[in-house]
Amino acid sequence: MKKSLFLFLLIVLMLIGCGPTPSCDVPPYIESSFVSSSSISSETMSVFPETEYRIAAVTDDGKQILTDGNDYKVTESDGALICQYDSVQWVARTSEQIILAPYIAMKRSNDGMETYYLLDENFKPVGETYRLIYHYGLQSSDYIKDPKAPENDYYIGSKDGNVYKILPTLQITELRHGGPSDEYLLNRKYQVTVYWVDIDYCYKGLLDAFGNSALECEYLQIYEVLPDRIYAVTGSSIDSSLARAWLFDENLNLLTNGFNSLFFVVSTDGYVGIGYSEGNNDTNQSGMIDPGKYFIDKDGNAIFKAYASIGNIRYVEGEDYVLKNDPTLDFICTLPDGTSQMIPFADIMIPFN
């Protein structure tokens, strides 16, 4: 009886809260490489949303570069915010992998425009802003072999159509100069102008005889293909499937932009053009000629129906025929059904008027 009464009283005490309760003092686990908003001082807490930031890098004096995968924040060792950017990049120049200034930062405006900065050891902007900045050595296998070599340790920056080499000391040397070039088209009627984006990448346009813009600087390549025709490329100058060809007359009136690429074989008496189209797709959207390769006139009009391939030279036996500007070569044309036919240049040449 007494034992039963004891058990009954023990159960009652536990139900009314006088018994042992589980502990809630154990903090939630946070991986050491992350900093949560709860670990940052109240003075700076308002700039951090309620999420976690990974410590991406730490300077030798304790400054931390944090990222949540979308943006970057730089803080003092006590969590005080120094700056915030859409991107922050750095280079480790020591065997201990300690990161050193200058750092690269990027801010993106509401319209998507990106502005790049170089930051000093205190993460303050120094020098001018750029359209693009990157560390050249990180793009080079030579830097991996010898990161301390001065010839591998510099930055490439571009702005206003020019490209610059920037040393870690912030000494600047111009590598590419944009503006009017020494290239002229159509018997000096137009002058090619260049806008450099990167050390090996630029956009081209045309100026008239008075130096005014005649064709906007938005083309990857511009060629004179006939005495009164200009051919320009947008999209890609390497991959024809991503490219779009633009054919203009001598007054820069657009004749066609329905092909991915154009090619002209020219003799002293005449010419013939070859246009290649992959049809409408997500890259070129609409307005493309039906897929195939076509013989065309200088206004971009197809002469015959589409071929599967057109070429006039094969450099290696067994490979496809490609095009060469040589009017002495015959064209080898393959129809969609796989049959081939040979067409001499003289039989398809369009005489000059």
C-alpha cells in the first residue's frame, strides 16, 4: 500500500512540473566556416539578413570576406561591416595562401550594368572604375607554375573601349586603344572603329568620311566582301550556329540578316556568294532563312534551292569540303538526299555589272 502511494505521488509531482526537465541550453550547431546573424554585433546586425554567410577568405589582419552565394560582405574580425558588393575576388600571393591587396570588387546596378573596382588593403576603392577587371595570372597556366613571377602577377582592366595592364602597385599601362583604326572599307568611304572589351575581344563599327558614326560599334567582325558590299557578324565569330550575318550595301542599307554566315568567291569578272543558315532558334530568334546552304547574289537572294553542304576544297582526304576564295576551284554540292554534284565556278558566277 505504501509503495503504491509513493508511486502515485511521484507521478503527480512529475505532471505538475516538479520533476526533472530536459535541458535547452545546448546551442544549435553552426559549422565553423559559417557566420550567423546571431554572432554579429548589434550595431552591424541590421545589414545582415537572418541567414548564414560562409567565410570565403580571411586577411592576415583578421578581416573576413563572407558570402551567402549571392553577394559578398567584408567585415572586421569583430563583425563590423566594411563594405558589401555583388562580387569580391582575391589572389593569394604567399605560400601560406594569405590573400593580399589589391582585391577586385563588382557592383551590379538595377539595369544589370556591372562596375568593377580595385580595393586596397582596407577594402577601400582605389583608382578608377572599370567595365571589367580580372587577374591575368589566374587565367594562365604559367601563374600556377610560378605565382610569384612578376610577369604573371597583374590585372587586366577595360573601360571606355580601352584595355589596361594594372600591376599590384597600381601602375597602369595601356595595352589596347579603342577608337578609329587604320582599316578602311569601300575605297576609304568608311573607317573601322574599335571598342575593346578585353585583351582579345572587341566590337567594331564604322565611321563615315567626316568621322561620324555610320554603323554602331556592336559587331564582332566587319569585312568588305565586294566593292559595294559589307558583311558584319554578331553573336559569335567562332561558332557559326551562334552567329548572325549582316549584309549591307554601299550606303549601309541592310540587305539581309537571315543567315548564320556568308562567304563570297570572287574573280576579276564576277562572283558568287554562299549563305549558311541553321534556321530559327533561341539564339537568333526569328527571321532566319530555312536551314541549308545556298548560292546567293550580292543582295542576299538565294539562286537555287538549299543544299546540305557546299564546298570547293578538301584539305584532308575523307573530310568535308570547305570554302576557299579561289575561282579556279569547282564547287562540290551535296543535296539533302545525300547525292553530290559538281558545279564549276564559271557556270554559277554572277558577272559584275
